[in-house]
Amino acid sequence: MKPNLICLAFLMPFSATLHAQNISSEKIEFQLLKQPQVVLDESIKNFKVTVTSPYNLTSDDVIKKSKADYQKAVNDYGSVVAGSEKDYQQKLKDYDGDVQKAKDKYETESTQFKKLSMIERLTLTSDGKNPKLVLPAKPVYYKPQPPVYVEPNLNNYTIVDNNVLASQIAVTGFTRGDADIDINADIKQVNFQDNAGQTFVNQPTKLVVKIKGVEKVNTSFFQDYVFLSSSPTNNINKPLEEKNHLTTVIKSLNDYINNLYGFQASTKSVKILSVKNKGKYDDLERADIYVKTNLRKLQPTNSEMNTAAFANMQKGIDIWTQTLSKVEYKNDKADFNDKIAKYIYFNLINLNVALNKRAESEKYLNLLQDNLVYIKLSYDEGNELKRMEKEVYQLKK
């Protein structure tokens, strides 16, 4: 399968002056299709997803259970009130006993207090340590409120079935249909576990992927318990946490599958330097326009336009490379001196890095390094060169 390049460009201009040449830059952000780890044969165009799981909940099921719970609460309300009244009567009995205990304690302390000398009594009284009768608060009866039906918040529930879950898994760049790529995901019930007052969670999930009937992937996820909350399981919203964890499982499966086989769009940016002096550098200005304009012309799904855009972009690149042959590195006063060479090399390296072209970016990096004896770099430019070197060698060959 041949990936298309996706580019959406935005310009953020700023400028800097380098002696006689006025150098400005534009940062172009765009999306580039990321190559998968495994590039499948062009004959493979479709994928099929099958999910097995315990999930088969509908909104009607949630509402039905909510109404059943409400009706049970209504039916139990009488016994709840009776239980609360019984508890209240027991509290009244306990209260009478607590009052008597408080009086007995006060009486004992008062007797001991009277045996003290006047000075001792005055000292304790001034310190607030003289006997005091402290009676407990009398219990107050609060009748339980009758049940009130509240519509359930469906957002807190995992309202999906296996077909819905399967529809949430896709291989970007391929079409849902036949089983050229046959994906089978077995997702078990989520499990919550208490440990030292905290909640941990797991949800064993198995993924099997076959390409043209040949098994290529057989792996498992979320087998181990991982931290979920600093609260115990009886203090968390289990339906909501289960829904959130299932979302995490589906995202992880998508990420894993698409890193292997999918063509995913990744946001990239490239800084293009331009020389603005009129007359002497018209060709270079034309080159910059070729490159920047055609980067902006790249379209997500239009391969024909992309082909034309890259062809026109190459015209600008050709002007840059032809200009390098005119550079007089030892003549600072030349129109095409080391400063012009420096900005062209930076453009060629940055552009090819942004387009994931390792060989081209490394070629121009080597040429720049060969000529560094003639090219003066500022402190910032030296750091930028180090960054470019790192990015070049991180690209896949």
C-alpha cells in the first residue's frame, strides 16, 4: 500500500538580519503520514475486527434496572422507617444511661473537690479544672426521606456491545470489509481490587491478528493490576471507572495495531529560511516560494495533487542545490558567500528531515560539515546544527 502525505500548513513568520543579506524564516506545520513498523503487501486492502466481551448493555437495560431499584426502595421504605424508629428508641435508652453516668461522675468529682483546701479549690477553679456537670446531647429523630426516582446518567455506564466495540477498532489506511487483516480481541470483565485502602484494576485482554490467514500477532494486555484510585473500591464510581477503563483498553489496541500496520498522520513542522534582497537573489526567493507554496498544496487524499506539488517543490530544491555550486566560501563580499550556503544547507537538511528522507538529509548534513571550516556559525546556529544532526541520525534508513 502506498501512503499519501498529508499536509496542512500554517505560517508563523519572524526575521533576522545577517549582515548584507536579509534572512527571514517561516515555520510551516503540516501532517505527515507515519510509516508503520510493518509495511504490508499492496494486495492487502481490507481489515475485519471481531470482539468478544461480557458487554451487552443497552440504555433500556440501565433505565429498567434504575426503575427496579427505585421500586425496591419504595417497597422497603416502611421497614426502613421502622428500623430508624427502633434505632432512635435504643439511642434514647442509651441517652438515659449516659446522663446518669455523667451525674455520677460529677457527684464523685464534687465530693473529691470538697475535700481539697480552699487554696487548691481556688487554683483548680481559676484553671477551669473544677468539677462540671456535662450532659450528653439528647438524640433527635430524623425520619428517612421517602425514595425519589432519578433518571440514571447514561454517561456513567458502559452502554456497548461487541459490534460497537469492534467498530471502535480500525487500521488507518485500510478499508473495513474482508479479513485481509483479521483482528480478534477478547476483552474480559474489568476487576477492581483493594490494596492498602487504594483501588487497583486489571482487565485481561487478548489480541490475535492474522494476515491473509497467517497468525502474526498473539499477545495479551492489562493482565497485571495497576493503580486506579487512592480511595478503596467501595468509594469509587464503579460503572464510570469501568467505562473509562474500557476506553483505555480500546485505545491501547488501536495504538498497538496501527503502530504495526496503520498509516497514521503525525504533525510535523519545518523552518524554511529565505533571503529577501531584491535583484541578486530573485532565484533563491523563487526557490523558497516553490517549496513553501507546494508544501501548502499537499492534500490528505489527493495523490494526484501531491505528485504535482512534490514535482514543483523539487524545482525550488534544484535552485538551492545549483546555487551551492556558485558559493565563494572564502569571499565574504561575494553575493553567494558562506552565509548563503549556510541558509541553503539548513533548509535542505530541515526539509528532508521533516519529510523523513534519511539519505537526502544525511547527504546535505555531510556537505555542510565538510564546509564548516569556511562557514561561521553563531552560538544559536551551532546548537541548531547539533539538533539537526540528532534528528538526521534518528531517522530510519
